[in-house]
Amino acid sequence: HGRMHSYLRISITENCNLRCTYCMPAEGIALTPKAHLMTTDEIISIAQTFVNLGVNKIRLTGGEPLVRKDAKDIIQRLGKLGVELTLTTNGILVHDFIDTFKEAGVHTLNVSIDSLQEDKFNQITRRNYFDKFWENLELLDANGFQLKLNVVVIKDFNDDEIIDFIEMTKDRNIQIRFIEFMPFDGNQWKKDKLVSYAEILSQVNDRYSVENVERLTDKPNDTAKNHKITSYKGSFSVISSVTNPFCSTCNRIRLTADGKLKNCLFSNSETDLLHNLRTGKSIEPLIFQNIKLKMAIRGGMDDDDKFQNPELFSQNRSMIMIGG
Ligand code: SAM
Ligand code: SF4
């Protein structure tokens, strides 16, 4: 489909210190035995192969990447590969990583927060880390990291906070990224819980009036539709994988914590790179094969009926096992 894949997202753990309802199934997940997970050396070796093939950006994710015991070592070693290195984190442990991020050349971080209200934050994460989250966000800000805040918008849960989030961009140069709620195995997705890009924008236009809402130019391969309120320092964007998939410019590939390559967040087929690596075989042919099989749109779920069909989306892993 003419797409160049230069951005690798590596999940380094399936574990997490939060239990977000839309990510982690209520009954929890059966964790993959440690022996089946990539070791630090294996992560670096696979990442190096991708870099040799042209990958120039790596994002660490999970689960929560910072709960992994050797996360510092992984970040430091990936920092030496000469790529743009970044992470998606829930922020709860970042106080322990400030120096590591700086030494590894991490400049930008995506931090997830779905509510600015303590009771709702606790409800969605099923944990009580609200104060720690804010303390750490301020710490990242004070240390000069460029911050993007990921907000999964869910109808009748936090769609009344869209404007409150945008108001955070008034005096701070941060980006708020509203993410359309996506269906995955066990996350109780329902169409009526979805708040679409169009609905988000309509709320924003009503509040600020259309002439004050600027549509920014998106970067090539950007999944986000970028906007800002004129005169505000920061910006906001919408990741509309459900209502406006951005597959035609997708440059992403994903490696799960157990060493499987997924060519799309929504694909239900995977290629086991770790097995070949452990048996001393080259993983390059598998990488090419996997990417050639990438479907044009959302793992083959190319229309709304397929995308919203639980029989199809439940053949995929839950988000916590993929790495968002
Ligand atoms: N633990 C880290 C965090 O929460 O930022 C990284 C992993 S998390 C799976 C990555 C991102 O995926 C988070 O911003 C999370 O909100 C988002 N996410 C998880 N499940 C989702 C879903 N069903 N729909 C949309 N976004 C989702
Ligand atoms: Fe953990 Fe992130 Fe999933 Fe929340 S979204 S349960 S923080 S992995």
C-alpha cells in the first residue's frame, strides 16, 4: 500500500500499576510466563535489527513500561541507538526516571489521564494515585519535557470534561490528545460509549466559536487531527481511529512484550520474532513477511460493521496485552 514503516512501538511489559476499565478486562489477565517475555538483551537486539532496516523512532509502552524492573537499563540502552526515543506512561512512577530520561535523550512523553476529577480518576483507574499523578506531571513540566496528555473520551463519563482539558492549554504549551474509545477484547466497548471526532469538535466550536478554533497542519504520519484555540499556548488533537481511520499514512509497527510483531493495532495475526531470535535464525525475513501482509485498513476491519462486531474485535488481544 506504499507505506514506509519507520516507527516501532515496543511493549516491554503486560503488567500495570493501574487497572483502567477500558484497557484491562475486569477479571484481569493471565500474565505471560516470564520466560516467554523478551529479556533486555533481546529487546535491544530486535530493536537494533529494526533500526538497521530504517526505523528512526521507538516508543516504549505496555502495560505500564515503568513498572518493569529493568526499565532504566532498557531506556538507557535504546537511547544509544540513535533514534527518537519516547514513552507512553500513566505517570505514576516517573519521579524515579527523570535522570534516566534525560540521559537517554527522551524529550517528549505521552502521559495518560482520563479525568481531572479525583473521584472519576480513581473510578476509571480502579486505583488511588490522583495526587501522585499531578505531582509527577508538574515534575516533568518543571524538567522541561514536552508533554502530550492522552485522554480516552467515554460518553457520559468524561465527555463533560473536554473543555476543562482544553483550558489546560491556555497557559501551558502542552498537547491534549482526545482518543476515540476503541474496541478490544474484554473492554466492554459499546458504540453508544463512543464520542466521535465530530462530536468533540462540535463541543469545542460551541464553546469557543469556530473562528477561534484553528486547524493546525498535521505532520506526515500523524494519527492526530491537530487544533488549537487561538491565543492559547498549547494545542489539542483528536485520534479518530474509529470514525476516521488514518491507516493510509500509517508508519507504525508493534512488538508485544512476548516478542510478537503486530503490523496493526487491530490485526489478529502476529509473527513470532522471539522464537526465531532464540533459535539463532534471522528475524529479517519474518519482519518483511509480516509487513507485506499488513491490511489497508484496521487489520481488515474496513467498515463500521466489521469494526464494531465483537466476534472480530475479540479475536484480538486486550489493549494491555498489545501495548497501546
Ligand atoms: N500504561 C501506559 C499508559 O496508560 O499511558 C501505556 C500503555 S496504554 C495501553 C497506552 C494508551 O492506550 C493510553 O493512553 C490509554 O489510554 C490508551 N488506551 C487503552 N485502551 C484504549 C481503548 N480501548 N481505546 C482507546 N485508547 C485506549
Ligand atoms: Fe495500565 Fe495504561 Fe492500561 Fe491504564 S491504560 S490499565 S495505565 S496500561
